[in-house]
Amino acid sequence: MVHLRFGVVLAPHASSGSKRGSNSDALARMLPIFRLGLGGPLGSGLQWMSWISLTDALSAMLFILDNPSLAGPVNLTAPNPVTNADFTRVLARQLHRPAALTVPPVALRVALGEMADDALLSSARAYPARLITAGFKFAHSTLEHALASTLSPKR
């Protein structure tokens, strides 16, 4: 049996089945703020963010199903976690917007409830060692590439 441990899944829209505050809708909830030029580091910005593109998350799950030798906990994260400050910089650059405002933790808690602590202010520097050892190849191993792909208009 495999126990999937997800990082923040980079998807531009929250899925209809995701619960409010889940890792799968974090980016979707940040995008409107960043598009208005009001984004910035959350809290200190020093907290680690382990992320994965939606494409890689789905591919990794299929890979795991095809590899019965994988068992136990498996991190579904990209191999390059970033700090929140770095995530903010890259997202702002992709959207061609400034991101100079620091968002205090109390403001996040008022606006987002427990999602603030669970997904945005907590620190997780997970590495997908088991996936990599098993031979999984990431389509988006860098945040720049993942966000460019995620935010590009679909044809």
C-alpha cells in the first residue's frame, strides 16, 4: 500500500471536488491577489514550500500504479522545493506583476482560516526520493517551468 504525501499542487483553478483550503487550490486562491499586483511573501517568507505541477502529480500517481514495488509513504513533490519568498518572486515574474507587499500571518488567518497555517505558513521541505529512485521523470522539475506551463493559455 502506498501513502501519498502531496506538496502544493500547482493548478490554476480549484477543482470542484477539492475542499476549501486544500493543497490543490492554494495557487488558484493566490492568483487573483497576485494578478492585482497585491501579492507578496507570506509571513517571514522563509518557510519552505514543497510543490508539484498538476501534470506531474497525475503522472506520478499513474507511475505508482504501474510500479507495485513502491509501498509506504511517497512524497508527491517536485525535486526542487523553494522558500515562500522565492515562490512569490517566481509567481510575480510569471504574471508580470510586482510582489512587494509582505502579508502578515494574522491577515492570512482572517482571510483564509486554517488554510493559512496548514498550507501557507507551515514549512515543508519534502523531497521525492522514492519516486526518483524508482525512475520517475518529472515534466516540471523547476518552479519556473511548472508555473510557465500551468499559467500559459491552453490551446
